[in-house]
Amino acid sequence: MSTSSLVLILVVVAVVLIAALVTGVVLTRRRRISLTQKEETPRPGGYQASSGISLTPAAPEATTAEAPVPVEHPVAERTEVDGQPGVGDDASVPRDSAKRGFVEVDLPEEASEVEEIEPTAGRLERLRGKLSKSRNAFGTSLLGLLGAGDLDEDSWQDVEDTLLIADLGAATTTEIVSTLRSKIAGSGVRTEAEAQALVRSVLVDALGPTMDRSLKALPHAGKPAVLLVVGVNGVGKTTTTGKLARVLVADGRTVLLGAADTFRAAAADQLETWGKRVGAETVRGPEGGDPASVAFESVKRGMDTGVDTVLIDTAGRLHTKKGLMDELGKVKRVIEKQAVVDEVLLVLDATTGQNGLTQARVFAEQVAITGIVLTKLDGTAKGGIVFQVQRELGVPVKLVGLGEGADHLAPFEPGAFVDALLG
């Protein structure tokens, strides 16, 4: 081979390598979004709902003879179910089995007289900052990644990991990240403030801002509204029932409480103490009695006395115990012999993460859940469970518990919730 031919080959190889290098640099820059222009914008602090809890009567056309309309599921494929227990995986516990001994529990301080309750709108001001732990873990990390500068593949992986850690779930996380990438690339977002506004918009949309979150807690057709509170042991059902009674009384409504948790030591005493504090009557039965009978008598008493709302607290039950879940279905059927069950509120502990989601699925199959009450949001870094619960069940989160105080129950508003998470 001549010297000139060798030189020509070397020149061609060098040109090809340079062209490949230039092409790689151009493609890499196209994949990176620069957010170098910093803008200082004020950030709201804590969870702030703009109004009190919205109360509405049930649809006038509802009757006891009509079957509840099934909720259309928002996604075709449900997620994160592999390896999770289902109804009937464990043997049910017969009611005639040996009962456990009494357990010491803390009761609310005995009320000597009816307490004066502040209006619901005023108490919302005291709930600011209750989501600080969720905000620190979720919002600070997410906005830090999006405002750090260039967004490459590693940065997007970090964004995805942050959403997963906050318990948004794999499917919801994938959708949100995909939407963010598409909108950031297509809208020419370049500043941190623009990125934050876009993140807020995407997260609010994922929470279904158009879902009806009002409580069907007003009387209709000459009968009181009936709300059934359900959930597993320890999530705060009785406390939530008591707090909800305070909300209704504060708005000028008359309430009757039904202590259908007849198997937990002092459960009826606890609920009755909540009732005395707000001047509400409590219907209770014998310890170990039939909860369906107590629920029936509660509704009957509510109709006779003409109250606006009957709140029925049910016994905690493991979602894997088929016998206990069937019993819950019986409670609802017995009530509906004389009145419509307007709301079935499932109380979930936000700190339980995926296990809480499994509970939600099973309860929804048994008693047609109409709304979620998410408790203990003030003590968890996993506020993203809200996204998963709504996605899986197709029913809205209506209330959130933000502390142990008697008035720490707030309406759930997607915009206010996202603002609190992002800080």
C-alpha cells in the first residue's frame, strides 16, 4: 500500500470520528434542559384549606331498594398487587372463640358540660405546618432536583425515585414523570419558578381536582343522613367519628352517634365521651353484642328524634378475615332496611403505605366505599399515598387528619395539599 493511500485512509477515519463526536454532543445537549435562571418566589407553608368541610344531602332519587351504582375504575390495570393477601387467605375468627381479656386504653377526658366549638372555617388556620414532615421529604427533594440545573437521564431517575419513596406508586410515578418530561420539553421551561409551577399543575391534575369531595351528611326525604365509618384496627375510626361529629355540630347540625364497635374494650365509652362533649346522644349495646343490631337501633333512634345525621362507628377488622368482612356487609344491609347509607367512609392510616392500599381494595369490594379519610398525615413522609388510593379505588379522599387535637380534621383540597407537599 502506497503512502498516499495510507494517509487518505487515516484522514477518512479521522473525519468519521470527529463527525460522530459532534453528533453525540448535539444529541446530549438536546436531552438536557437547562434551568439556570433562578427566580425567588414565595412558597406557601403547611396545609391550608380554603374553606370548611362541604356538606350536601344525598341524591334525592336514591332509595333503599336501589343498588349502589358501582364506581368506574379510573385505570384499566391495577398495580402493586403481587404477593398481597386477599380476602379469605386467613381463617376467620369465630365470635364464640375465647375472648381476650380487658386492655387498658386511654379515654378522652370526661366532659362535664357541652363544649363550645369554633366554626370549621376558623379552625383551618390552626392546621398550618402539619405536613412539614411530608414537605421536607417530598417537596424539598423534588424541587431541589428540578431546580438544580440540567435535567439529564440521571436527574430524571432521581425524580422518579423521589416520587416512589413518597409512596406515589409505580404506575402513578411513571405517568407523572412522563407528563413532566413531555411538558418541560414542549413548553420551553427554563427557570426554577416555571418548573415549580408546572410540577404543581401536574400533581394537582393527578389528584382529580374535579372529584366531588362533599360529605353527604345532610337530611333528605324526611330522614337523617347515615354515615358508616369503617377500617382496620388502630387507624383512628372512633376518633375520626368524634371529630366529624364536632364538625357537624359546629355547623349547626344535630347528630346521633352509633357505637357499633361492640368488641373493643371501652370503644363505646370512648365514643360516648366524644358525644357528651358536643351534646350528641350515643346509642350503644351490650359488650360483645351484635353490631348490626346496634347500627339498626341507632338509625331508628335518629329517625325518631329527627336528628340531621347519624354517625356509626364500626369495629376494626382485618381485611384478610373473610368472616369479619362479611359481618361488615351485614351491618350495611341491616341499616338499609329502614334508611339509605349515604356515605361509607374508609379510614386509612397514612403511615401504613402499601398495606393501607391493600386494605382499601378489600373494604371497597365489600361495602362500596364512597370516600376516604386519611389520618396521621402530620407524622409521615409518605403523603403520596393519597395519589395511589384515589387511583386504585376511583373514590375521592374527602377528609384528612392532621394531628391529635379534637379539631384537627380538615377537608381535603388537591391544590392546598400539593402546596403543602411542595412547601
